[in-house]
Amino acid sequence: MELRDYIRVARKRWWMLLAATLAALGIAALITAQTTPLYATSVTFFITTPNDGVSDAYQGGLFSQQRVRSYQTLLTSDRLAALVAQNRSLGLTAAEVRERISAEAIPETVLLRATVTDSSRARSQLVATAVADRFKTRVESLETPPGQQVSAVKVEVASGPETEEDPVSPRPVRNLAIGAVLGLLTGLGAAFLRDLLDTTVKTREGLQELTGAPLIAAVPFDAELRSEPLVLAGPGHAARAEALRQLRTNLQYVDVDQEVKTLVLSSAVPGEGKSSTACGLAMLCAEAGQRVLIVDADLRRPKVAEYLGVEGTVGLTSVLVGQASIDDVLHRYSSQLFVLPSGSLPPNPSELLGSQQMADLLGELRERFDTVLIDCPALLPVTDAAVVAGLADGALLLARAGKTTAAQVNTAVSALRAVDARLLGCVLNMLASKGADAYYYYEDYSSKDGGSHRRRTDNEPETPPAALSGLLSSRPGGSAPP
């Protein structure tokens, strides 16, 4: 992973970083609040040896430095702790006294520092005073040669005992800082682990590699898609409209050796926006002057009639069972766009869609229209889409960015190949429009006033915005195509 990948993961899963940091801060604050405050009293000893000249002073200094390291151990010894504990006013045992004493030999000097830590400031100072007295006596006793009255080493108190005003433990600022850093690192680790375990399709390259088919288009997410699935004009919809125009243009070059007129649109699982994409693509193809028919072949959860506002009680199923002719059930949505709704829902959709009547119907529609877009169910739950794809000129597979998994895409591709369907390409749908995975490709082509300066594709007729608005606002008259 490159640096930008780490930044992307951190931006995308910022909430994990925030949650981990806040949790760590809370734990650090709780531990700090429950920790008993400890006060420290320090006393510094100066170790010297008697001398009569400069040479003796130098030798004595070296001797004292060597002795200081031994006295550091002596300060925390059981013997000295027992001597201090003889002071009954302290109320401590020898073991408790030893736990409270720490020693530090200051390098390259003859100074030795003893620190007494206790939950009581007053007792900390009393123990440090007792240590200073007992240590001085103990050292001079040990360093007095047999038969002599004068010790070879002299111990003086250089400073202290001094008690700090603030507790040495806990340190709220330090604890909170450590907690914040640990929480941030934990959040980063969790975010990266989550990203590594995330098998959803997130990039164009990833989807193209999984399907083995060209990426026809990448369509950004539109927040108003659920309430207004057909809105393609306006400031907030320029990027999606431009992506669908790219899809329309790329379909012209997807297979130059064999004409594609009947095209199935499906996805791996439901909820990936195939119906709204099919409707939007049909509108834009009609806007470009093509004679377009959109067929709702989702005989389980049809959406096209609802999106386009046409009557869907009679339609495809009525034609397939011989109850009506094509001209009886077709709806004219605009001058160039026609709709064949699903009709009543049958008990055997797969058998009906795979029948000879369906094959004959597609052959007739292929002759009457420039483009026939067939909205089919998702491939994984049922076999309907695979059956129709085997009869059509080709199929497009839609995958929702950040939701459809690699396993689902592989299974969907396998289902199409099992019936020898032509997978013409794939579409990465609902790309993020905000955040770390934001869709930005078309931002340069849309202006602040709603995208009037968008890039037009080659050979695309220049259509004023009013034409698209009129197309979107028109309603079917129910007449059949001439």
C-alpha cells in the first residue's frame, strides 16, 4: 500500500479512529481517577573520603564513585528497611518501607539520590528523614575499619528531604496523551484490518479484473435517486447524467463485429440500482435520437412501470401467454422512448422468460427498435436474468461500489457464462460522491449552474437542457408505436 492508500483508509474509516481514541481517553481518565495519588520526597547524599592532598583527593573521588554504586543497593536493602521500620511512628513494616524506597546513582558524580514514595505526603517526608539518618549511620558503621573510630567514608546530606507539591502519580496529562496515542494507533490498525478484510468491489480496476470484461462506465451515487430515480437534470445530477452518457456512447463501440440491439441489464444481488440505471440510459438513448424500448423483465419485483409512471398490470406476461399483442401493451413515453411493463406476475417466471415465445418476441422487437433495454432480476437469487441473457445480443453486469462482494461478482459472471451469454461489459454503480472514495471524474465537466458546460461525446447531437426537462416531465399517452 502507498501513502495515499493509508490516507484514503483513514479518511474513509475516520469514525473508527475517533471511536478508538475516545474509548482510550475514557479508559485513561477512568484509570487516572481510580489511581491513588502518590507523593515523592527526595534526599541527596554526598559521599566523600578523608584526604590530605590533591593526589589523595583524586584517588578519594574515584573511590567514592565506586562506592556510590554499592550504596545504591544498600539503600534498598532489607537491613536498612528494618532499621527504618524500628521507628514505630511510621506504622510500616520493613517490607513496606523497602517498597517505598528507590535509589539512583548520579553518573560521574559522588551523589546518590534516594526517593521515598507514599500515598501520604507527611509520611513520605517522615520515611525520607528516617532513611537519611539510618543510611548515614549504616554506611559509616560499615566503612569503619576494625580497631578504628573514624570511618573511611563520610556521608553528608547534600539536599532534602524535599517533598513535591503535586503527586508524582497519577499524571493526568501524560496518561491522557498516552491514551490518545494508543487509541489512535488502535483505530488505525482496526481500520486497515477492516479494509484488508473488505472483499467488496471498490474500484474500476477491481471490477474489470473480476469480470474479465471491459468497464463500460462508472456511475456516481445520487442521494435523490430513491425519491426521484429518473431525475437527470439539475446541479446535483450532472455527474450521474454524464456517466450515463458515457455508458450510452461506449455501448456503440463495445462490439463492432456484431450489432447489439437487445441488451440485458442485471446485477449480482438486488439493490444495486439496475432499474434506475436502465431507465436513465433509455432516456438518454432516446435523447440522442434512437428509437428505444425498455422492457421490464423483472417478473418478481418490477420497478420500471413505477419509475416511469405507466400502467403495469398488462405487459410482457400478457404477450408471452397470448392474451395480448405487443401493440396492445406498449406505452409511448416520449417521441422516441417506449415502455413494455412486466404485466401480472406469473408463478413460473424462469420458464416463461426462457420460452420460445420470449425468443420470438425479442426477435420481433429487435426489428422494430434501434435499442431494446431489458431490465432483469439479480443473477444470484434466481436464474431469470441468465435465461434472458442467453436469448439477447448481450448483457451488462452492474455492481454497487462498496457493497457487492468479489464472490458475488464471480458467481454472477459464472451464471452468465453457463448459458453462453455475451457479457459485453460491466458498470460500477453508486460510487461515493463524498469522502475518501469520492467520485470526482466528471466534476471538471459540470459547472455550478447545473452542468451546462459538460463534455459532449463525439457524434452526439447538441440538445438544449429544455429538451431533457421536457422528456423527464412528459407522461405516457398509452398509444402504441406506429
